[in-house]
Amino acid sequence: MFRLPVSKIDVELRHATGAEDMLLLEGSGDVVETSIALVERLARRADGGALDAAALPVPDVEALLLEMRRRWYGDVIASRGRCPAEECGAATDVSFRISEYVAHRRIRMPANVEPLHEASWFQLMGTAVQFRLVTAGDVAAAVQSTNPERELARRTIRSESAQAFRRTHYKAQKAMEALAPPLSGEIEGRCPECGTAARFWFDAQSYVQREMRYEAEFLYHDVHLLAGRYHWSEEKILSLPSGRRVQYAEMALRGAGGN
Ligand SMILES: [Zn+2]
């Protein structure tokens, strides 16, 4: 079981199959849409209900993808880079543990914010500005618009006038970050040679999807091999957990080599 950090919903995860591999290889390519589809396929509420992934705050979707990554490929994320100091340029690996990274994001209710009776909306006290947390569905819709940032604000911040909005929307955004700390951002490490700070931008959704796509890379090959060897249908092969499919494919390949 896994508890979503912001919405506190308990979820169960299941293993990815070839169907999810196919989604990664042939899906729309939009990162947030792909995350929503993956979460809806692979996670369900522990109480048995369906999980509405588009309605989840973005950090919950990020946390779920990182949890999948932690369970399937391990806890440590390592990024290989070069020291930014021109005269140095040594290999600088920045690594961190997903478990610690997620646990360090502390959710806090800012003193100038109070929840409204209307579910998921908040009031910025002393102002007429109200807001709610940005969901994965908001981001997926905003990237389709001509001005994503404005579209996100339009969907999640309410104020009585444009003037009030301009004055306070920064405060509303700060409050959102306190209530739902993002899991994408700058990661900092030190060059082992000269000690210069090396930074890189970590985008949780893109990172996990890219890794899953690497793992899915041999899907067509596996289907071709297993269909030929065992006369299984494409549908049956795609329904296998990905790890098991890869095992069978390796065995079929070894068998073929031995004959
Ligand atoms: Zn250096």
C-alpha cells in the first residue's frame, strides 16, 4: 500500500504489463497525459474505488510514478554530468534516494490560508482571493492552450478583480507550494574534484517515463519472438507482466541458440 502525500489517499499498485509498455511507445507523447493514463491503469484505491488520476494534485501523480520506479528499478536515482567549472570538467554524479527525497517534502498549512467549505478550495485570508491545488488534469488541459500559465491560473485562482489577482496570485502560488510541495525541481550535488556546486533539473514524470520507455524498447521484438515460438496471441503476450515477458523472451532466445 502507498499513501499519496497530498490527498492522503491509500492506493495499491500493480505491475506493468505489455499494454502499459505499448502505451509508452505508442501513446500521445504528452508527458502529463501519459502519467494520468499510467496511474489509472496501474494504481487503484485501497478501498476498492477507482482512482481519478486527473483529479489528483500534481505532486501525488509525481509521487506515484516515483514509487513505481522505486519498486521496480530501485531507490537510487543517479544523474551523470560534468562539473560546470570550466577549468575542471570532472565527471560529477549527482544521486539521491527516492524514499528520502519524497519524505523530505513537508506539507504545511500557511498561516494566511484557510480551507473553504467548498471541497478542495482555500481562502487567502485578508483578501478576496481563493484558490485550489493544481491537478494533473489542469496541467494536461493547460498545455493544450496558447498560454498554459494563464490557463492554469484561470482554472485554480479566483479573485474579485484583475487587480486583486495581480496583487495576490504570487501569494496564492506560494501557498499552493506549501500545501502540495512539487517533486520536480533543482537537485544539487558537489563536484568530487573541486567542490563546485553542480545542479540539474529533475522532472519526476519525464524521468520515470523515459526509464520505463527504455525498458519497453524490446516489446515488439519480444512479441514477435514469443508469438513465433509458442504461438501465443499478441493479446496474451501483452497481458503478461513485463518482467515475465522479458524472462520468457530471454529463454526463447537461449533455446533458439541451443538448437
Ligand atoms: Zn569540478
